Amino acid sequence: MVSYKELGLSNTREMFAKAFKGGYAIPAYNFNNMEQIQAIITACVETQSPVILQVSSGARKYANPTLLRWMGKGAVEMMKELAKAKNLKEIPIALHLDHGDTFELAKSCIESGFSSVMIDGSHHPYDKNVELTKQVVDFAHQHDVTVEGELGVLSGIEDDVVAAKSVYTSPDQVEDFVKKTGVDSLAISIGTSHGAYKFKPAQCTKDPKTGVLVPPPLRFDILEEIEKRIPGFPIVLHGASSVATEYVDMINKFGGKLEAAVGIPEEQLRKAAKSAVCKINIDSDGRLAMTALIRKTFAENPGEFDPRKYLGPARDALVKVYKAKNENVLGSAGRA
Ligand code: G3H
Ligand code: 13P
Ligand code: ZN
């Protein structure tokens, strides 16, 4: 057993308490490889933002669980060095399991140094979700690891779980769920979804000036009702990428084919970050930026075969994306 405390990581308890009070959200960025983790740490140190490094079970399989765990430790060491070199404060970093689906997976992450885990029982019937979540909470809390549960179903792809249709979180269930399970935060479904195709064009209106598809607003009425039932409790938004036209257009310009990709408008997320939403999950926006810059580099330099020459520009774009999120969307910049 390696405790996250030995690795210099933090759980999310204090991060969320401060975010709740301060009216901002902690960024939760997914990573699978070295360039992503370098970009996240650089952006968050330079904007002085706390951060949650998220690892899905797919990321664990892709990168190797042991290597990934030590990348968490490496991230802490890199953060310390960077902060010192730039005369900045050190930032709190959590290493979090994203969409854990079994007790065994959550336990394995906790034992290998994760400071926070999500147990996503949202696709199970309610009672089974409660039972599974409580089992993980009971184990995690013995090690001072924080736990995120989920109620309601997001459409899109969550690892191996594919939900075709979203089911909004029922405010009537949240109080009972939080009480019975003992979770530290709750992911809810109010209209966000995973991936780059969050809405069908038919659900959107077209901005007459820009031609950009504008999706229906998030269900802030449901969020407000949830806040009334569990006052002061940290809420999590998954599927919160904005799918910037800048990168979708760049991908399409340089040989890609992304049609009618639509994300969550930034002003909706800004509004959510000021409420009880304390954690906002972003993966697709990083994927799009990386892909765009890699495509551009190859299109402009077809003879290039040094990975540093195409992953480097991709990493620079990621830093830009994450800094802008912290500063302009989540409001986490300057909160370290
Ligand atoms: O919620 C899903 C995250 O974007 C992780 O995606 O399961 O493909 O690693 P992944
Ligand atoms: P996006 O696909 O919108 O980036 O959502 C990521 C996410 O929710 C990870 O858990
Ligand atoms: Zn998610």
C-alpha cells in the first residue's frame, strides 16, 4: 500500500470547501501520456490553480497502471520545481480515478496512491448504486481518500459504458443518496454529455452572425433544486468540454472529418462554476487541441517523423487551452 500522502498529493476535501466558498470550480483534466501531464502541470502552476489529474480505467490500461501512478508522483515533483523556478506558490494536486466501475478497481487505485476516486454506479438501479458507492466510501475513508458518486445518466461514451440517452438527476434522490453512501461529492446530469458530439444539430439554433450551432442551455433549474436538497454539498459536472470551433476547424482544414461537433458554451460553465459545482471535467477539449496541432504539423511538414516535433506543438496548444479554462471559465486561477 502506497499512501497518496507519501507521494505529496492531496485529496479533494479542502479543494472543494475552498471552491464552494470562493465561487469557482477545480479543473479535472484527463491524462494518458507524458505531454498531457506536462501541459496540465505547466498551465496550472503558471495560473496558480489547484488541479485534479484524472485517470480513466482506459487510461490505466493504455499507459500501464504502475507507470501512471508514478506519473502522479512525477507531476508533484515537476510542480515543485516549476513553482520554485518561477517564484510561485506550490499548487495542490489530486490524483483521481475517473468513472471507476467496480470496488476492486477503486481499491487498487487507492492502494497504489490515488487521493480521490469516482465510483460510477449511475447505470445500476438506485439501490445497487447506493450499495456499491457505500462499499467504496467505507474503504476509501479508512485511507482518507475522497469519493465521488454519480446519480443520473449522461449520454455519450464513458469508457466501456455507452449511454444512448441521458436521464437527468432526480433532486428527490440526492439527499438520500448522500446520506446513505457518505460520498464527498456528487456528479449530476443536467444536460452535459461526454465527447465532441454533445447535441444533434436539430437540437441547436444557429448563430446568424457566426453560423456556430448554439445548444439548449443546461438545466440550471435542476441544479438549483439539488442545491436546496443538499446545501453546501460539492457538485461535479462531467462532459464539460466546450468543443472550440478553432480546433474543430483546424482538424477539418488539415484532413480531418469532424462534422457538427457541439460542446457546452463557456458562459454556461462559468455560471455553473459560481454555483455548488466545485469540479468540472474536461477531456475532449484537450484531445481536439492535440489532434489539431498534430494534423497541422504533418500537413505543413509531411517529411517530419520526430515525435517531439509534432507532440511539442500539441503540448503548447494544451497549455494554452488549460490556462484559458482556469482563467476565463472555471475561475480557479490564482486560487492555489
Ligand atoms: O469520461 C470519459 C473520459 O473522457 C475518459 O475517456 O474512457 O476514453 O479514457 P476514456
Ligand atoms: P468531455 O468529453 O466533455 O471532455 O468530458 C470529460 C469527462 O467527463 C471525463 O470524466
Ligand atoms: Zn465523465
